[in-house]
Amino acid sequence: MSFKRLEADDFVVSTDSITAGMWVGDVTTLTSFFTSSTQEAGASGDYYLNVYSSSAALDIQFAIAYANQYGSGSLAYNTAVDGYSPTGTIYGQYQNLVLGDENTAFVFGNVTGSDFFALSIERSRFKETILPGSLTLEISGSGRVLSLTDDSAYTSTVTFTEAGRVFNIISGSAGVKNSSLNANGWTTASGSYGWLLPDIGTILLNGVALSAPSASGGANFSYSGSASSSAAPVTSPNIALYRAISSSAAATFTLNSQESVTSDFIFVRPRSSEFNYSENPSFISGSTGEVLYSSFINNPQVYITTVGLYNDNNELLAVAKLSRPLLKDFTKEALIRVKLDF
């Protein structure tokens, strides 16, 4: 077996960004929405609601959770203690996850919010990140359908949180702002419609902005963010948002995933004087070790079919197969490019 040490200039590293549809089957737009009555009535139903793309309930696409700073919108854990409920717990979890500080508030655009909805994309769906600018989400309210996207195309300086990049949710579609609303693309009194957190696959929706009147840029989206210790809302906020998404005239949720694929290109260069003999048993005599055919002594003919990459301990790390055998002799040199993706 012949070996050749690779030099530093034999290696080239390249990184490519690959995008794909977010939903099952690499579909870009989700138009069918289903929930599970079993999950809704179970212990987890007080915290979040899974959304599926089919009635078989086998392929979770995203989950809806409602968070409230004061614990409103769900029953309290203890009826004697107000403010401690699933919605309050979720609010605190997102404070730690996104803001990294339980004393810091969420500011949507220019307005501080005390509650929001979280749309968490199933982890296997969004791969590395959400592709900014690909979002189109329609929310159906009373007499109006509001189309939402993110403002990544209009942001010159990206804001970072503990959860990575953050972009405001604005009125528009596919990254294009609805310029008829105002310069920012969000409501005047209630701030932006939420945040896009692409690096953790999460969308936060500002419930106050969504429930604002149409004249103010809202969707007239109705939900109950208040409840006493003994009485939860007739319709939970999670179900209310699910209905607002699934009952839209177009029922559209468009999103793409994005991931960076790093490729290591290795250039293997068999020179004219190299790799011209084979250790294949058919090449030499088994008893004497001599070359069987005299013509192979001064004019050998071999075929390169495989390139093996070894470390200094002579351990095989990777194998590259050529698409067809490559003829090699003293009159030929070759340049073989090996590509490793990781």
C-alpha cells in the first residue's frame, strides 16, 4: 500500500448555507392544522398545545403556549395563591431562556408587554435556524385577517439576546413590510406584533397588538388573558390562537429552515512517479514476489479506484470512492478532489 503525506495547501474549507421548507416533507407552507383532544385534556394541555399537519397526530409541526407575567389565563396551582399558574411559569421560563434575567421585561417594538404567545417549532423541523425573511403567518380576527412577517430585511443592526438574534414581527409577508400601516410596520399604541427568534426556532406574538382594533393595526383577535384562581377562561388562550391561525381564509403559515454545511475539500495529487504499482495479489507472483508480467516492470498499468485518508497512527479515517477507475502509469498525473461534509 502506498502512502503520501498531505500538505497544508492540500486542504480548503468552504461553508454553504442551505435552506429548505420548514414543515414535514420539506414543505414551505403549512395549510392544514390539527390538534389532539387527548393532549389538550391531559396534564400538558395546561401549558402548551401541539399542532399537527394531519389528523393522524403523528407529525408535530409546532406548539402554542401562552405566557402571562401575572399568571392570568389559566387556573392557579393553588386556589389560595393568585398569580402562580402554568402561564406564569411559562413567562418565567422564556424570561430565563430569552432575556437571561427574571427581572427584565419583554419590549415589543417600543412597548413593554406583560403577556405573549410562543410558537415553538418542532426541533427536528428547523434544523439549525429559521431563515429570516421567510415568515408569513396569517392571524384571523373579527372581520380581519392580519398577515405577519419579520423585519430582518429592514434591520441594519441586529439585536442579540441570550437566545441569539431577535427581529420584530411586523405587518407584511415573506419579509416584505406592509408600508400602508406606518414606517415601522407595527401598531402605534401596542408596539410590534412580537419577536422572531430564529436561533431557537421560536416566534413570540404580542397578544395586545394582535387584539388591537383594525384601525390601530390589530386583528381584532379575541382571547382571555385573565382568570381567577377558581375559574379559567371558557376558551384557553392557546386554543384561541390555534383557531385564529387555522380558521384564516388562507390558513397560511410559511417558513423556511436554514443550516450551514461546512465542506472540507482535500486535493490528492498522484504524481507521474507515484502510485504506479499495485499490491494486488494478481500483480506479483505469490511464491517469488516478482512482477508476473515483464511489461509491468518498466511500464505498469494500474487503476485508482479508492482514496483512503489516514492519520499519523495509520488509522483509516475516511474513504472516497471514484465514480470510475482512473488509469495511472508513469506518463500520467492526477488531481483527485475529495469532499467531506460535516
